[in-house]
Amino acid sequence: MKFSEKLVGSVVVISLEGDVLGGPDANQLHSRLRELLAANKKHIVIDLSKVEYMNSSGLGMMTSALTTVRNAGGDLRLANPAERIKSLLVITKLVQVFPTFDSLDAAVASFN
């Protein structure tokens, strides 16, 4: 998995690319989230438009990211999940935990 980021207004958009499998990728993402939170960037959207597969460790990584951000007084949204990932979120009932949007614009706008 690779990730990149951009700032849209006051919202940090982190775009994930590839398979989300947890492991070392989780450590990289969490390190970056802690840096962003330390810089008072607390509105974060994770763009899943280029993610085709996510396993249970990847779901754990997302859940841990959400907890880290919320514990710091921020919030995290998911944008553009593929149908397969949407189904995974529904089956695991995480769709009730993560605010999820079908477009990046809607996810960013939800912070206003």
C-alpha cells in the first residue's frame, strides 16, 4: 500500500493506493496521523478510491486510525470505498462506526 496526502481547506485528505493489509503500512499511516494531529490537523478524510482489497488487518488499521484521531479530539471520514469494501464495512457493522461518503467532495464538505 502507498499513500499520499493533500490539504483541502482545513481537511487533510490521505489517499490510499493498493491493497490495505495492515502490517508495516499501519505503522507508517499511524506515524503520519500522529504528526498531523500534533500539527493541529484534526479533520482527516481517507480516500479509498484506489483500494481494491482490504483484509481484516486492514480493517483493524482503519479502526485504530479512527481511534487515534478521535482520542486527539479530531474526526476521520472514509471516501470512495469500492463496493467490495462497502460490503465489508456493512458485514462487520463498521459502517455504523465510520462516517462513509461516496465522494471525496461530500466527505470534505461534511466537516463544515
